[in-house]
Amino acid sequence: MRPRTTGPRALAALALLPAGLLAVGCGIQSTDVIAVGGPASASAVPPDADANGTVLYFAGPDGLMPVLRPARSGPQLPLLFAGPTKAEAAAGIRTELPPGSGVSRMRMAQGMITVALEQDVAGLTPLAQQQIACTVLQSVAPGADMKVTITGTDDHSSLSPLACPA
């Protein structure tokens, strides 16, 4: 004779199974947050980037993005103002710098790099300012604790000293 398993007792046992599983987890005590240190950090630019090419900062899908151009082909800022290559643009890299602008001079003194542009700089977006500051700092003083001031053609056109967040 076979035991019958589809009766009311079997259905009641199946109905109580989820409640039983929930009751098992009720004895777990909550804990406070445990501090284990600061957030993880990483450098987006390889340490030997200057030996391998030119680092330019453009606007990527998630903000400021370093781009390593394979060969040193002259000063970095004219390359930055020329914008991304076709391949870089196809990968979603863009610039916030106005086309055709350029640098008239750059000087360094007392922990500050001053970049003088041949345009009014009041209209530069914060991301465009960061493109210039990070490219300059990477090319002139990688890893140094320096800031960049950007000035324009108007005597009153000067931006606050910038550091590179990347």
C-alpha cells in the first residue's frame, strides 16, 4: 500500500514552509558600520605616460578623461585645442574647448602655471577649464602639487587657480 502525499497535511506543510524559512533568519543581529579606510583610488594615466606619448584630457561619457596619444608630436595644448581624432570621437570622446583657439604663452612661477589664451576665457565651461588644467599639469609637472591659472585677452578675464581632479 502507498502512502498518500497529496492530502491536507502535505498542503499545509508546503504552505508553512516559506514562513518557517523566514523565522530561521530572525535571530540574526544587526551590526554597525565598520570603517575600513578611505575609498579605493587608481590613476587613469600610466606612470610612464610621458615616455610613451602625449596625455591629453578630453570629455568622455562620464566626465574628464585622459587620452594617451602614441607619439610626442609637439606641445600638448595645440593638440588639445585641435580636438579628438576621428577614432577618439567614434569612441565617445569629445571636447568642450572652442575650435581654433590657442595658447599665446605659458609660464611657471612659485607653484603656479599661468596659461594665456588668445580668447576671452569667461565662457569656458568648468569641464573645458579642467581639460586645460589637467593637460598642462600632466605635461609640465606630473604628480606635482601645482595649480593652473587661465587668463584671456581681456585684462579682467582670468579664472581661479585650478587643480586636476583626475
